[in-house]
Amino acid sequence: MQDLAGFGLPWKALMFNGCALLWGLFFGMCLANASVMACPSVCHCIEKNGLTVVQCMSRNLEKIPPDLPRDTVILLLAANHITHIPNHAFKELHYLQELDLSNNDIETVDVGAFQGVSDSLLVLDLSNNRIESVPKEAFSRLRAKISLSNNPWHCECTLQEVLRELRLEPETVNEVICHTAVQEEYAGKPVIQVLDSGINFCNFHHKTTDVAMFVTMFGWFTMVIAYVIYYVRHNQEDARRHLEYLKSLPSNSQISKDLDTISTVL
């Protein structure tokens, strides 16, 4: 059969190459779509009103699954045994709007835990965990409405600064309670109630710091004084022993008499 377009290529070869290219593009699109829609084996993923919902509740998870679909909008991780939210835990989930981490065993939240979702996240539930404190930068730039109720919070300056920047869930705001505090009289009371009464935990922090500095300086001063007293007494003792030694030495006149006596004998 005559070559196509005078280039010496049979038309069947061109059709084969074209079909291979189309199949390659189609297969690549399927793989890309699969990578976006892949669901962790321990979770259940559904489409609800056009939104991807990833349901991982009550699955005995000890950490956040690393292979979550990138188009996840709602992520439900409640009622597991997660203890830690690491840096960049959700950085690939740019469409995430709702995140439920309630009823876990979370104790620590890293500074960059929510980096990557600060612009999209609208609801964050961290209630019923074991969180005592969080870095004040952990929730920076978050616009989400946050629930922090029923955690054993330690009420001090950092927590006060964290709460100042957050949008707390109004229905649970009085359930954010001081489990412990820099002043024991505030333990067992709602944090917001304490702060609304005019209490400033940061003042206690500064006072504690000032007292610690004073105690440290007093300790150093006492050590210096003790060393000076020891040094003076030690030198006095050395001087006394040296004086007694000098007194024990024979005088020049005595030495002369002894020499005369020896000369007479000789």
C-alpha cells in the first residue's frame, strides 16, 4: 500500500501510534483520578451532595491515616485512640472544611499540625481528649469554629493567649474548664469565666518569673558572700600560723649569744 503523505510511513503504523497515545492519556487520567479518590482501607469514603466524606470513626486508630483522599471535605476521626497530631498532618487536604477529632486520647498538638488547611477549615472538634496545653502558634490563622471542651486544661498565660485568637464554639465555651491553674483557686472553673472576671494569667507568669529571678540572684549573692567570708577566714588562719612560725624562730641576738658560747667552748 502506498505510504502516507510521502513520508515513508505506512498508515497502519500511524494509526497504531495514535491509538497507543490515546490509551496512554486515558490510563494516566485514570491513575491521577485514582490517586485523588483513593480511600484508606481502614476508612469508609462516600460522596455526599458532591462532597467527599471520609469516615474513620471507631476504628481503633492510633495515628492519623497518611493516605487520605486529597479531595476530602469532611474527615471524621472521632472515637479512636489517636494521641498526637503531628506537623503537616493534613497538608494535602486543601479542600478540608470539617475535621472531627473528638473522643480520642490526644495529648500533644504540634506547632504546624494544621498548616495547609488554615484557609479552608471551617469546623474543628478537639473535645473530650487529654490536652493540657498547646503551642499558641498551633491555631494561628485558623478561621474555623473550634470546640475544646472536656480537656484537662492547665490555665496559664499560653492558654490565655491561645483562646484570645480563637473562635470557640459558643455552645461549648463554658465547658473549657481549668483542670489545674497557676493559682489553685481557679481550678475547676470555666476558663472564660475566670478571664471575664479580670484575671490575667500572664501577670502571674511574670510575677513567678520575677520571684524566680530574685531567688536566683539572692542565691548567687549568698554564695559570693560565703566565699568572701571563707576566703578572709582562711587567709587569717594562714596569717596566724605564719606569725606563730616567725615567733618560734630564734632572734638575731639569741643567735649571736649562741655563737659566742660555741666560740668560748672551742
